[in-house]
Amino acid sequence: MRFSDFRKKEVISIKECKRLGHVCDMEFDECKGCILKIMVPGCSGIWGRLTDDSVIVIPFCCIKQIGADLILVDI
């Protein structure tokens, strides 16, 4: 799977039943060729998308399922 495919998927928290956003970046292990973490833009309030530069970092072990349209995470 390519990074461009991950960027199209929406990340949803199964604990909070909340949309977290779309994958904006990821960290991977070059030697093993596996994903370590995915990053989703953070949001702190009503204007969070315009003013907040925080990022939600989700370890790969917290990803429960990757579907055609979304990624379910347990954080």
C-alpha cells in the first residue's frame, strides 16, 4: 500500500466513536520496511483547524483495522 492510499483514509477512534481526521504523515522502519506510527492533524477547538499545529501520533499497534475508506484505531 502506498502513502497516497493512506492519505485518503479517514482515521476513527473506536473508544470515542470520533473522527480524528486523515493521515498526514507516517514514520516507518527503513530496515524492516514496516510502519511504526501514523500522524493525524490535531484540533483543539472551534478554530483548531486554522490555528493549531499539533499532531496526533498513533502507534501502529493501536491500529485495529484498515478498511477501504477508513482506519479504526484504539487510543
